[in-house]
Amino acid sequence: MAAKLGKLLAVLIGLLVAAGVYLYFLAPQTAYDLGVAAERSLAGVEAKRTTVNGLDIAYLEGGEGETLVLLHGFGANKDNWTRMAAELVDDYRVIAPDLPGFGESDRPEEAEYGFAAQAERVHAIVEALGIERFHLAGNSMGGAVAGAYAAAHPERLRSLWLLAPAGVADAEPSDLARRIEAGGGNPLVPQTADQYYTLLDWVFADKPYIPAPMQYVMAQRAVARHDHYQRIFDQINAERSGDFALEKIVAETDVPVLVVWGEEDRLLHVSGARALAEAAPDRVRVERMPGVGHLPMVERPAESAEAFRAFAAGLEQPPAADEAETADGEAAEPAG
């Protein structure tokens, strides 16, 4: 009997190993989908969808408390926030949309994808989800979109959290900017899988483990969308090179700001943190992270979350919904 059980166990283990090998090497999309689903589940967030202005929008949501909306960067998607969301869902209602043009949201080719246009789409999303006031965070391109939102709708924001944001006019040239200026090509818009794998080295100082099937699927997706991403890059680069200046928005918008920036960022120079702090020293708090690249929330999710938690703890807390009153004694609208 023991021998039969041993053989059965060996067969089951062999089947599991074979299934694992099949998923890893022969069904990378399935392995990718399972891995993403598992990470979302562990983080306490779930995938949802909504429709705004005729566009189908995918987003992640989890947790309870004050709302924190997270905007990803160029070429990225909502899952850039999953690891950090795991650190915050006990205290916040976390919402991370795929901005139109990216991820699983609609990607109309004829659309405008500049910072201001995307900010208005973010406004439509929060309106559709019934969110009144909230914390808004953005990384890279998402940081510039968050800034554009703050300029247009400052009354809706409890705070602005900028993680290595694009759009700082007075920052020193980054490695990426110098490469593009010298005609060396743009690694943010890869044309081959090998170029995508090289992009990961540009993005991370301490690259986290990413299983090979997931890297393969992400590379194939980026290459397939090359022309689409190039059009978006050209649009946002034109806006960034024009009148847009994130430090000017920070200076003129009365919203508390937390800046988190990796000191080894090769895409956007960390000197941008100083420019933002100098724009409004009484309202801007800066956290520079040694040994971190362009995605602090991926490389150091717990540290990034703790930086925000400490920052938010110092903000004036909104009154409870059943206690809030206007100066006339009428109930005020609760914070979202």
C-alpha cells in the first residue's frame, strides 16, 4: 500500500512539474495572467471596469478609508502599483486605473494623450466612481498628469504625491535625455524584445525578480504597441517641452505635496525633487531614496508606502461625515 501511495505521489509531483514547465515555457500568456491575478489577490485589490465618455476603463481597487488614486507612467499600467498597494489597503481605499491609451483600457488612435487631456479623463473617472476628495499620486508621466489635475481641480485634492514625476522644467538632464539629444534612440519605445529587456535596466537600479514568462509577455505587448506608444510619447514630449512646468503648478496650487524620488533614476534626474521643494518649501516634503531607480513603488514598495503614510499623518484630518458642518450649520459633503 505504501509503495502504491509513493508511486501515486511521484506521478502527481511529475504532473505538477510538467504543468509548471508547460506554463513557464509554452504558455507564457497563461503564466502571466495567473501571476498577475495571484499578486493582485495577495495585495488585496481586484480588477474592475467602468465606462467614462465612451471609453472602457480598467482599474484596480481595494481597501477602505480615504481614497488614494494612483496614476502609472508612460508605457506602464495599473499593476505597477500592486506591490505598494498591498502596504496601504489596510488604511486607504486604493484605486489604480489604466490611463486611456495604456494597459487594458481603451486606446483610441485619434485621441489626445497630453497631460491636460489625461487629467480631464482622470476627473471623469473619479466622478464616475463617486469620489469627492482624495489623495492623488502619480509616477513619471502619471506625475505630470497628477500635476495637471491639481492645476485644474485643486479643490478635489487632499494631497499630491509625486513619485519621480515628469514635467519638472528646471531639472538637470537625465541619462535618457542626453541619450535622446545625442540621437541614440529612445529606450522607452522598444521595437524588439531585446530592446524591451534593455529598458528594464534603464528603469531599475535594483531590478526586482520578474519571471521570464512575464517578461516575455510584457516585451511582446510593448513591441506590438510601438507605433501607438511613439505617438503618445511625441504628444507628451511636445507638452513637456512647451509651457508645462510642474514646479510652477506646485507653487501656484495650494495642495500639500510629497515628492519621492530614487537617487539612481536614469530616466528623470533626481534634481527635479529639489526644484519642486524650492517651488513651495512650506508645502513640499521630499524623500530621496538611495539605490533606487525610476519606480520607487516597485523597487521599495514598503518604504514608499511608509513615506506616504507618515506624510498623510501630518495633514489636517477631514471631519467625520456625521460631524462635518458648514458655517451655516448644514451638513458638508463628506470626503471621498
